[in-house]
Amino acid sequence: MKFGLQAIHAWSTGDGRVENVSKFLVDLAVEAEEAGWDGFFLWDHLWFNWQPIPMADPWTVLSAAAARTSRIKLGTNVTPLTRRRPQVLAKQLVSLDQISDGRVILGAGLGSKAARPEDFASFGEETSYATLNEMFDEALEIITGLWSGEQFTYRGRHHTVEGVTFQPVPVQRPRIPIWIGGGGGRTLRRVARYDGWVTGGDNPSAGETGLTIEEMGRKIETIRGYRKVDTPLDVAYEFEFPGDGREMEVLVSEAEEVGITWFLDGIFGLRFDGIKALEYVREGPPEV
């Protein structure tokens, strides 16, 4: 089992040590590596209409963190490909993969409740789930095609690429790992084509329950039934870690039995202020 942190990229300034959100998150990633965590992942939103608070761009933060770390995995959980130009994101990720010497993971999704106004409708973006699903699949094909380093052409309903060769290629081959976020039937079919699945469990500080480990196990079996390749599949499960060591040992045992490979601890302002977040991260991952 690997242990990572999933942090919301928005914090109230003046809260503990959070005076500059972007710098705070970079420092948090550095502290995470020094404490022995295996991964550091950020949300990817533009703003929250329910609580307008300072929010950083995750890929900019991760680039800065890559330059100050050497071991920890870095990524998003998840980036809505439907509101990003896939060719631009493909180039950004290759640059970050080179800066980090091959430590990047792309968590990709439709977007949390994709039609929510703050990320889509507020900017005149598409909100139809049917259309967003088409755009998402096309974006995945374009990103992976451009990462090949070979001449690439693509003609879809929403995107076109005409004879483009992207250089350099990612450090990681055959591609930067792609983890698909979500939990529906269409999502599970996507997961089967890529490198990992990321979803959530119990986060009482945020009033969210998510999936149980037992439910995760059933969905992992479904993914395996769809999967046509024998490459390893990462499964990342995000939740608030319990403070009891024995309880965590039981959870790890149950999770490994069903095929979960990562536990991600939720780090966000509803759970910790800035000082407590840093102190918590410095304690390091569970010893199990």
C-alpha cells in the first residue's frame, strides 16, 4: 500500500500559516516528501460559488513542487479535461514530467458534477453530460496520441489534430500514468483502458460518505472484467484516515485484498487550519 495526500487547492488566507495559497501548497508538498508520504495530489477547480476563497492553479503549484522535491509522486485528482485544451495540457504535462524526472500522474475526469456553474456554465462552457463524455474521450485520445512522439492526426466531433509531432516525449513510457476519476458504469469502462482509478470514501469533516471498501472491491472486479491488457492497475482510495493505528491496519488489509493500491488522506480547510495541516503532514504516513 502507498500513502498519499489529496489536498484541496483552496484555503482561507490568514488561517494559520496560509497567507499565500500557492506557496502554502508548495510547502505542503515539500513537507510531505520529507515526512515520507508517497504522493501529493491537488483538486482542479476554478472557483467555488458556495464559498469564494483564494484558489491556486494546481499545475503551476505542482511544477514548483517538482523543482523542490525528488521522490514524491505529483498529480491532480482530478483535472476536468472537458474544460482544457487537450493539446496544451499534453504539453504542460510533458514539461512537468521532465522537471520531476518522471513523477507525474494525471488524474482525469469529467469534472465533479460537471454541470456545476462555477466551473462550466459560469464561463459559457458546455454542460451537457452527453457532450462532455464525448469531449472527455476525445481529449484522452489526443493527449496519449501526442505523447507518442510520432506524427499524430485526429478528427473527432469536437477536436481536430492535423499531422502534429510533439517533442519531447514524457520521461515515463509508454505514457504518463492516467488515473480516471468517478464511479459510474461509463467511468469503469474508461478505467479499464488506462492506468488507474481514483475515487473517494468517508470524509466526515466535509459531510461526505463515498464508497466503502466492499463497494470498491465489487467495482474493481467489474473493471477487471472490462480490461484487455495485463499491465498493473493502480486504485487510489481517498478518505480521512482514522487516528487509531489498529483500525488503519485492518483497513489496509481489507483494501489490499480487493486490489486497492493507494490510500489518499484528505487534507482541506474544513478539517485543518494551516498550522494543523502542516503539523499533521509532518507526522508522516501510517506505520502499518
